Amino acid sequence: MKQYVFSFYTDQTKPMVREEAILADGMMDAFLKAKKIMKAYEKELGIPVRVQYKGVRYRNVDIA
């Protein structure tokens, strides 16, 4: 499995930015999981959340 990295953020005066590494079998699986996470963040915060695809990690190592 690969780790697909997505950034979740808001366009508010006090922006929220979170990065999530999602374990998935393929790109479509990763996008479906990212959409579920986005909906959970929107429900929790009560404001629209945007998602940006960052890249793929092929090993379990940190990209920082």
C-alpha cells in the first residue's frame, strides 16, 4: 500500500491546515477516503474545507 498525502485547509480569517497521509490501494481509493475525511472536518468545524493533493509516499518515512 502507498501513502497518499493530502492537505486539508480553510479559507477563513483563522485558517486551519492539516496534512493527512492516507493508506490506500490506489488513487481512486485515496480520493474516496480523502472525501470522507473532508466531510468529517466540515461537520466538525461547520465551515467549508478544501483539499489539495500533495503527493505519494512509497515507504513509511516522513517527507519533512
